[in-house]
Amino acid sequence: MSSINNGKIRNNVAELEKINDNLYENIFRVNAITNGEKSFYFYNLLNKVIFPDNLDSSLFSEAVVTTDTPWTTLSFKLYGTINLWWVLYLVNKPKYIFLAKGGTIVKYIRPQSMGTILRSITI
């Protein structure tokens, strides 16, 4: 007989390796199916993050993108890590999903506010 364990945060599952707090995977709950002595883990992919339009403007800044730039590269330039590409993407809601288009102004959460934002998402 198998059983399902619903909804634990990835870093709270002792059997799984810890992951960095700023990864997109943290918004998903990890579920486990146990069958006998084996456990199989999977993400509940039905969650998503939506940044409200009425967030405090003091949390944000803007940057001009001069050439087409991958979101991961822009994340590294602004935050020192490629892992926050998804925050830039979700804040800007671009029509072209692969790159920040050259000649556009990109809105981003100030690095000093990022920890607070991430904690509020993953709780």
C-alpha cells in the first residue's frame, strides 16, 4: 500500500539535499509517495508567483538594457547570481520570454529588499 505526504518545503525534507533559498523551486511544495520502503519525491507544480502591481515603489529600481540580454545574465549583473532570473521575468512580464530586449527599461527589486521578498514568497 502506498501513502502520499503532501506539501513540505524542500529544505525541510531531511532525505533531500538542501537547495539555495533564491531558487524558483522553493515556491513549490515537495510531495512524497511512499511504497513499502521506498519514497519517491515530486514537486506540486500548480503553484506560481504573481507580484502585485501595488508593491511599494521604494522596493524597486530600474535599469536600461542596452542590448538583448538573457534574464540569467541580467540577474547576475544586478544580484550577483543567475538564480534570480525568475524574479526579473515575473516583475517585468515581458512579451518576449527569452531575453530582456535591448533598448528597454527593466524594473527590478533592489538587492537589499530581495531577502524580505523571497521570505514572504516561500512561507
